[in-house]
Amino acid sequence: MLPRQDPSSRLLTLAAGQAGVLLSEQVQDELGRPALRRLVDQGRWRRLDRSVYFTAAGEPPWLAWAWAGVLLGGPGSRLGGTAAAHLHGLLPEPPQRIRVLVPAHLVLRSREPWQFSRERPGVRSHRAGGSPPRTSVPDTVLDLCDRASAAGAIGWVTAAVQERRTTVPLLRDALLQRRRARHRELLTDLLADVAAGAETPLEVRYLRDVERAHGLPVAERQQRSGTHAYVRDVLYRAFGTVVELDGRLGHEGVGRFRDMVRDNRTLLAGEVTLRFGAVDVYEQRCLVARQVAAVLQQRGWDGRPVPCRPHCAVIA
């Protein structure tokens, strides 16, 4: 009878650094096939794929499946797409489908829960930080934009910058490295908008579709009040006018009370507040521009709004 073989401390340490996952090649020098079979039959280990094992009892966590995909891909493989986004903190919930980028010379069959994609050289930064390795934040954001609608691309970029996961210059540099990028023109303009201070998709829409499209004065953005500890979304300082943008639905209770207190303080400081929601900016942008222009004119602006298209409602 062969002596019983148990995993060494070296193997267990290696597994701990890979969310409890080991590749058969990593254990073959210490554990033979009978020992591996015994560990699986006893429920101490679980076989995740033909050559990947989870070295604990129970259901493997998502991170273990992610590590397994990278190990199956081999050297040079890394997580991409929504899997990388989750690990970078851009996506709260882990995706069911785990995208694994593998070197271009490899062809791996995708199977649940992994989607193996061959990575063309030169598209993304070669750096693969993190454990497990994944695409950089700028490359992850641009990959997500490639698979998203225009509105979705705006959301990914503004969220990444607002949450300080990356910066506008880094995103711009990553975009320049790509010969093919979906929404390239939109992303180029969007990065300029975000650099100008727009922090949310709603603020970007206001800047582009209300302010610029109708020739309104250039406002300051995300400016802290000098007398009270809160930030104004849009401030036309010379005309004492504040525009607050709120994309939340059902904004009642404590939030509504805070808005009322803030608006009252703004009025006492000699400024007036206009407040718009997502429906206003997305669906009635010309009427929003007309209201803002009217207030600005009342408070000293000697300009006139311009129509963004024929029959624009900015002209009464």
C-alpha cells in the first residue's frame, strides 16, 4: 500500500495566494494522480476543470473561478471586461461570465463560466497588475465602452473618474493607443467634458446639450460654497446663479429637506438656484436652456441663447 500523501505547506501557501486554486502542473511534483483522486473523492478538494482544483471543501467563491480561468489561460493571461471592472471596484457585483484574455497564439474553447478571448498585441497596456492579473483601469474602461451604448460609455467614463479609479490623462493616453475604438469621437469629447469638471452623465449632458448647444455662458463646476460646506453642480458666478442636477428618482424625505435648506442658504447669500432632473435635461433640454437663459438675463447677462436646431424651444 502506498503511503498517504497530503498537500505540503508549500502547496497550501501557493494555493492561498490563488484564492485556493491550484493547477495540476503546480502539484504534480508532490502529489500523484492517486493522491489527487483521493482528495477529490473525500471532498477535501474540488475539480473545477480538467486540470484545475479548488483546495477546500464547499462552494468555490467567485474569485476562485476567476483565478482558475487565468491559470487555464497560462502565462500572459489576465482578466478583462466586467471581471476586471469588478476587481477594480467599477462594478459592485461579480459577473457570471468571466472574460479571460489570453495571448494571441492560443486558442482556448470557452466554457462556463469562462470566456477566453485572444488578445491582439498593442491594443492594451502590457502591464497586468493585481492578483489575479487583470487589465489596467483605463484599458478596462475602454473595453467596456467598446461593448456599451453611447449612454453606457458616458456612464463608465464618468464613474471611473469620479470614483478616482483613473484620470482623464490616463484614459486619453489609452484611447490614443487604440487604432479602433467604438465611440472614439464621443469619448474624445467626453474626456474634455470630464476634464472641465462634469462628474456624472447628467452633468455631461447638461454641459453639452444645454449649455454649449444653446450658447449659454461658460459655468464653473463642482465649486464649493464659500459660506457653507457643500458643492454646487453648476455655478454662473458672475450672475449669482446656481444649477443643481439630480438624477435620482423619488428624491424625497431627508434628501429633499437638505435640498431645501441648501437652496434657502443660497438665496440668502444673494444667489438663485435652478434645479433640474434627468428627465428635464435628457428630454426637455431646450426648455431647460430657455429657463436658465431667462434667469441669467434677469441677473445681468447681456447675451442671447442660440437655437440648437430648427424649431428649438429655446426661442419663445
